[in-house]
Amino acid sequence: MSKYGLILVLLLAKTLAQEDPEPIFKAVGETLDMFFCFGVDYIVVYRINEGEKLLLWNSSALVSPPDDYKNRIKSFNTHYELLGFQFTNLKLSDAGVYLRECWLEGNLTNQHTNYLYVCDEEIPSQELFLQNGGAVVDCDIGYSEHDNTSVKWFREVYPGYKTTLFLDTEKLQETLEEELKVVIQVQDKGFSLYISEAGLEQNQNFFCLVIKRGQCKHFKNIQLPESNKPEMQSVYFAVGEKAVLSCMSEHLNQQQKYWQTPDGEVSATTPLSQMFISKSEGNKDNSLVIPSITHNHSGEYTCLSQLVEAEYHITVCSELVSDNVHLYIGEKVILDCTLPKDEPVNILWYRQLYHMEIELLYDSEDPSINLPDDIMDRTHISDSNASLILMGFKEKDSGAYWCVVLLDSNIQDIDESLENDDEEDDDGIEDYTEEDNTETCIIKRVTQLKIQSKNPRRSNEDFSQNPQTEPESSPVPYAIIGGVFGILILGLVVLFVVKVKAKKRALHSRRAEHRTQKKDPAVSAPLVSL
């Protein structure tokens, strides 16, 4: 080996020593897209064999790859200026260390190493089943009785999402990292692990490989189920309302559960104050109860038991309006939503039927949300005032319905920034943070819809006094009112005609009398003496 070759090998060894190859798991026959570089001129890929670099691909030159790799590798560009390397039709012999280099204007900008594991097959992913405050995971225990067989365990460490090896039974029957020995118990010669609740806090994704006589038989991905990775729920409470945030769990140790709130930590032993934990029967639900909401309760609430079990974001509404409406089967009801004048708002409609979870029915800013199937053909939202109109009321429709009116507090700021656009530079855009994007709840209007038992003695007149409902109209009252109105009109017409005729007769009488006086001189001329 030449002097320069020796220097290159030493530099390469130093590089690999500083960076452990990140593992990649693939099955025979699959395609691997990897080794991405951003905003570079070209990419170079090597395979490392016992410290020697074997050039596989250089996207800047017409370099023919080794015979075993011909027609199986190529580079490609994406729409996001990413330059990548594609490896197709993988073989068991492709397993090993690969080095990727990114080059820009003749300078090396970045390099990264990976260890590619190629196995006979991939076993379908497995979900972690929690029990007794932890989880048991296995990697095909049947292989534990085979000779010359070992297992490798990897974990994806949060929040960096880097995959690292923590157990290799070919070398050692215990974990390679000291901090894991107190949270992971090795069972069945390493083919099974018990991971405590504390061990799952930052390690929620695991990989295992079964190796027999140096060849990978299969690999499997083991992860927490999606139900254990809750999404943040937005909830709205008005000032003075009672809030109950549920935290249900079937598996984890309830004694260790607590809530993280804007006012600090709240646990089962926290003294009663403005919020406390209420345990349900069976100790499966440790709900956080806030007896009376104030504006100070706005913020994030997280239910924890080592793992995150529930997350909420409370937005406090300034005003609460409550209605109670009793309906007969088949009736139509219009639920109003109080809107401000000349204010751009977002309208949300929710419902909670008895013994069911809260459902979002409508979001004026998200047209993709559909009404539930049971009311889709009977319900619509008014375009003019955002009222919810429910037709053909059924007994199962009974429950709470409420609208939330939100005003984006940034609208005014955005308008002002547009007016002063000439006075600002581009740095103002970079200063914007997600924390600034808050929402203001103007009002929450809740209506309780309840079924009303039929009462044959109840009159239509009594029922029509409920302004929230629209009962079926009868033509009889309108006919009576129309008849009375017609009689009044006719009476007025007759009276008018009679008066007109009377006036005409009086006028004719006066005219006749006047003519008679003109014809009789004794009557019309004065007496004259002779």
C-alpha cells in the first residue's frame, strides 16, 4: 500500500471511529433509497470492506460500478433539491458498511456512514402490550433453542430518532448500556425483553434481528400502539363552567399517574384547590377536574404516567349561553349560534350524546370535516348565521350541542403589518413564531336537546310558545284568521258605500230645495207698497 493510500485508510478509520454507522434494515429483493444530500453538485458512495473503500457510484462522472452492482444502483434528484442514491434488488451479500459523501463546488460538505442489514424476510410489525407497569417484547422465541443463533436489539432514541444497538447476544447476554440495565430485563436468552414503564418513556420504537450462522433470518419492528401516542385535543370551556379532562388507561400503574398543568403538577395526593384529580370506579380513569374555569386556566394539560397518556389544550371562552329544548319525535329544530357583527370568525359545532365522546360536527375553516352518518341527511349549517338545523328529531339525537365562536387575535396584527409593509424588512417574517398564533373564544353557546313524551292534552298553542322549535303548521288557524279578516274588509266596504249614498241623497235634497225657491216669487221677492 502506498503512503497516500495508508494516510487515506487512517483518515477513514478515524472518521468511522468518530461516527458509528447508523443501521438500516431491509429484506431480500427490496429497494433502498438512501444517502440523501441537499443542495450539492454530486454524490459519491463507497462500500467499506476491511478498511478499504470500494467506489460504487459517482453521480458527476460516468463511472461504471463493480460487476455485482451493475444495473442495480443509480442516483436521482427530487423536487426538493435532494440528491439520493438508489439500491435495487438487494441481496444477502449486500449487507455491510456504506459511506456517502456530498460534494459542492469541489469541496466535501458532508459524509455519513450506514450499516445495511439484509435479512431473508421482514416480520410484520408488533405493537407493545403494556402490563404491570411495563411491556414484554419478543423476537421469535422459538429460535432461542437453535444452535449458532443470536439476536440483536436496537432502539430508536427520542427525541433525536437515532437508532442504536443496545443488546447483541452473540457477544453478551446483557445490555451494552449501563443506564438500560435498571429498566430492561433480558429473558429467554435475549429473545425476550421486559421493559419497565420508565424504560418506555424515551424509547418507544425497537428493532430486533435474528442472526443464524452470521446470516440475518428476519427482522421486526416493535413499537407502542398508536392509542398510546395521543394527539393534542383542543377543548373549549366558558368562564364559570366546570371542566373534566379524562385520562383513561387499562394497563399502566394508576398510582403513578399525574397531570402537568400551567399551574404546575397535580397528582392524587395534591391538596384540593382550584383543580384536583377525581378517580372513577375501578381506578381506570384519573380525570382532572376544574370546578370553575377562569381565563387563567388557558393552556396545555398533559396526563402522564411515565408515558404521555392524554394531552389537551384549553381555550377559555368569555361568555356562556345555555338553552334547554324539549322536542317531540320527528320535529325540526334550529340551534342558533350568536355571532358578532363585522368580525371575521371561525365557527365550530360539537355534540356529545349521552354516554358518548365529544364529536366535532362542523369547522368553518375545514371543509373536509363531514357530519356523522346518523345525521348527515337530516342536518345542515345555515350559510347566513351558522345555525345548525336538525330535522326529523330522533330519541337517539338527545344530548348536548354547542357552537364555539373563535376570533383570530392575529387578524388585526396582520392588517396593521400590511399597512406598514413599506416600513418593514424581511426579518419580520423570521421573527414570527407559532406561539403568536393564538385564538380567542368569544362565546360558547350550549343547547341541551331532550326528548319530550307525548301528552294528548297538550295543545298546539302551548307548544308554539317554544321559540327553538318549528312544529308542523295547520291550515285551520290560517283559514279562520283569513275569514275574519275578509269579513272586516267587507264590513268597511259596505259602511263606506252607505255613507257615500247618504251624502249623495243629502246633496240632491239641498239642490232641489234651492231650485224650488227660485220658481216661487212670493217666497223669493220682498213685499212692495203701492
